[in-house]
Amino acid sequence: MSDSERRGGAPGDLILEPNERVLVATRPLFLWEPLVIILVLLVIGALYAAGQANDVPAGTLLIAALILFVWIVARWIPWSRRWFVLTDRRVIASWGVLNRNQAALLLERIQDASLTRPFPLRMIRGYGVLHLESAGPHAEERISGGLRELDMTNATAFYSALTDAQTPGR
């Protein structure tokens, strides 16, 4: 099996054990598309106002567009680096832009997993919150490392794959 097949859709800097296989890789919900549409509308409005020789509304709309653009980029960069990955052995959370972090929880240590799908967000990209409870002497350390509540897209598929991985052969 090649490395790209083994990794699935997981990020390239994810540290996997030998022969570990990615089952599902997903990330948190970030609704950037509506924000980009608003950004485009602000720029179009600024161009229209500038064409009508209305400098104050054009400048105001352009400043609003610039602020929105900076905010989108500032939120998108950390979002693009946050992943939740389910392998055949572990649940892994990976995050951080300059300082990359990775926390893992072995599947056999998971005592309870529950899925919450709040309305209306559940209708957008399968959003849900996966709650994990673990066992072992360092359970709280692992869970506080980013693996207690995983708010993610494609949550139902992640939860199904998690329960299937915990009960192989059923």
C-alpha cells in the first residue's frame, strides 16, 4: 500500500505509526463561502459607488471589504491547519500554524463516544460534535490535548467509522 493510499485525505505532516491506515480525515466547520460572497458584494458596491463619484460610500465599502478580507484570512489560516483523523488504531487531533501539535487517543482507551448534531448546523456539511471519554492513568491529559469534544464536518461518517473500528468483525 502506498503512502498516499495509507494517508487518505489526511495532512502530509501527520505522524502515523508503521502500517497505520487513515479511515477518515475531517476538520472543523468554517463557513467561509458566505463571507467571500459578502466580500465580493462589498467590492462591487465600492466600485459602483466610485463610478458614481461617491467617494465617501466607496471608501467606506472598500475599508469594510479590507477588514473582512483580513478577518477571513486570519480565521482561515488556523482552520486550514486543524484536522481530526481516525485511523485503524487512534483518533488524532492535529493543529497549529507555526507550532504544529498532534494529540492521539488509542481506540482501545475510548470508553464512550457520543455524537451531537445541533440544528441547524447539522444540515451544513454533516456538522456534529463528537464527545470522547477515555480510560487510563493519563486520560485527562490526552483529552485536554484537544480530544474531548471534536466539532467537525462529516461527523456522522467519522462516528460510524469510529464505532466500526472499535468493534472489528461485527
